[in-house]
Amino acid sequence: MAEELDTSVSTLLGETIQEEGLNEKDLKNISEKLEVINLQFAKRNKRKIKTIRYLLIFLCIIIVAVFITLIAMNSEYLSWDFNNSESAIAGTLLHGFEFLFVRFAPFVFIVSVIGIVLTYRKQ
């Protein structure tokens, strides 16, 4: 980061140490602070990966639940009276949802499973 910002590490850490006058104690202080920052980044990264993994697991559970619900419904809405405007709208919406879900959900499920596997490898 210091190179990208064209400044010294001590300045980024809030130290007023001159680079020419660095002694062993100053270097030790800077390295300890850098170690703490690295640990904080590592913890944050682990937490983010864990959150993503749980969201992907939740997405897989939702997809499976919706598939089970659609199977249990057995497209019952197709036998509704479509002369009634309310049931025609509801049936059309259900059919449209089922049509799109059945085509896209398997791809989303596969990508989610791959994401779950990859997040376990990054632990």
C-alpha cells in the first residue's frame, strides 16, 4: 500500500519516524503493527468467506425447497378456471414463475455448490 500511495509505511501507521533514522526498536514497532493489521485482514477475509458460504448454502436450500413445492403442486393451477380473471392472472404468474425457475434454478444451484466447495478450500 505504501508503494501505491508513494509514502512510507511509518506514515501509514501514524508514526513520525524518519526512514534514515530507523533503528531496530522502530523497525520492531512497525513490524508488530503490520502483523496486527495483517491478522485483522485475515480475520475479516475468513469472516467474509464464511458469510458467502452460508449464503450459498441457504440459496441451495431455498432452491431445493421451491423444487419440492413445485413438485407437490403438480401444476395444479393448469386445471383452474381461466375464465375467471383473478385465477387466470394467478395461474399465468405461477406458470411463468415455474417455467423460468425450472430452467434457471439448476444452473444457479450448480454454481452455488461450486462456490461452496471453493470457499471450503480457501479456509
